[in-house]
Amino acid sequence: MKANDQISYYCFTKTCPVSVYACDSVEVVDLPFTEETLTTEHRCEFCNHRLVSAVDIELKQAMAKKPVGSRLIKYAVKV
């Protein structure tokens, strides 16, 4: 990875006004792709729920016994 690479985090809370479910106002939190970023828990500024990145989802899928497939968003909420 390049030094300027970033990782995007999203809120998956259905009732949050800036979650992925609020298509008009979804908020993306871009952070540097570092070990500290990956090991720190990040929270939504609006609802205080845990933010999830694509890397979190991919790691969870890799560790799962069965592939998640089309249930990706439902699975991400349980991360």
C-alpha cells in the first residue's frame, strides 16, 4: 500500500441520518490505511454506533465458515 492510501468507514445503522441506508446524506469517514486505524474502533458522530469498513467485512467473511454472499449488508451490521 502507498503511504497516502486511505480506508473508508460507514455507518450501517438503519435509523442514523448519515448511514448507508440514507442514500442522499451518507457520510464516508476516510482515514489513513495504517495499523492503528485498523485496530481502533471508530464510532459514528451522529448515532455513536460502530463504523464498518469494507476491510472489516472482508476479514469477517474470510474467517466465516460459510460465505455470506448476498447477505453482505445484513452481515456487516453484526460485525
